[in-house]
Amino acid sequence: MLRVLVVALAVVTVAISTISLSAPNPKPLTPGITLIGKGVVSGSALDNSGLAGNICQAGAPANCVPKAIFGGFGSDITYTGHDDVFIAAPDRGPFDGLTDVPFLDRFYFLHITTDVGAPFPNIHTALLDTRFLKNENGENFVGAAVAFVANDELATLRLDPEGIRVSPHGTFYISDEYGPYLLEFNRQGHLSDASRSHRNFSFPTQAPIRMLNCSAIVRDAREIAAWRGWQSARMAEHCSG
């Protein structure tokens, strides 16, 4: 009986092998997303806001970071449409916004390039400028959740940026997770007068994607680049106005 069982298993094995050998070759896999770059930004890097001193975790005075910490900008980042210039904003700041002094909301102009094919890290990030986000009255938005006035929306200063997009009009939009709101700012970081009225939105069935065409924010990026000693022939070529 044992010999019969062994022979039967051998026959099944040969049959399976024959089927495998006679099956058509599988189609080659279509290449998908390929990692082409990695970048590193120091966790102790500072922005150029000019802020001095430290900001500490509420209730933990020994746990502090510089007020000018250049961190969290990956929370929202977008391409301006020209010459490797991006704008980005950190979220509500360190310690989930629970700080001893308010974290001043801000946004950055960044120059980001990738040396494709070079060894990692091959993504290079240069901070061009730092600007604060302010309301219509010039008051700074802050990351603290407690900066909220229930009966006076205009007096509410809390802001937790979680998304950013550039408009074709030299302004940009930030989505606020606290609201949630969609707020429009000019290139100096000042809130648009009409921005507070954005409550209900409707979109066309086909919304065209428009890149910036020498808008004010791109011209501003070019001016900042000149201040920082960064010359760009391509920006001058594409945005000569």
C-alpha cells in the first residue's frame, strides 16, 4: 500500500511539473512608480523669520525648540509652476500646538532640485524666504487651538495648515484643519478680505489645471532668488514681465 501511495504521488508530481512547463510565460510586469530621489533637511535647521528665543511644550518648560525652527513644512507643499520654486507651510507647530507661547503660522519659498541618477541623498532644498500668515487686520495666525472665539469668527486666530495650492492670480489657498476652512492669502501672507466667505463650494465637471503664467507670486520668487544671490536664467526666460 505504501509503494502504491508513493507511485501515485510521483505521478501527480510529474503531471503538475508537465503542466507548469507547458503553461505560457507570464507577461512581464509593467514598471510602476520608481523612487528617483531622497533628500535630507536637518531637524535643527532654522528658517529666516528672524524670530529669537525658544518655544516650549506647555507644562514641560525643559522641552523646547527655537521659535525659528524650520520644521513641519511637508505638511503642505506645492509647486509654483516655475523653475523649481515651491511654497510650503508647516502645520500648527511643535508639540501639536500645545506651546507656552503661540507658534506663529508661516509659509516658505523653497528651491528644490533633484539630481536624477545621482546617489542618494540627491534632492537639494534651499530656503529662499519665510513669511508670516496674517488676518485682514495684520494679526498673526497661530497654531494654538485655544486661540478661538466662539462668537466672533474674525477674532479667531488659530490656524492649522494642512494643504496649499497656488492660484493663477498671484495668491494661494491654504486648507485649515481647525475650521475646516479654505483660506486665500496674497503673496505677503495676508488673508484675502473675501476669504472668510468661502463656505460652500461647487466645481465644474471639468476643471482645467492651470500653471502660473508669470504671476505676482512667481515674480516675487524671482526677486527673492536675486536677493539670495541665486541666479536663474530659466526663470528670466519664462517670466520676463
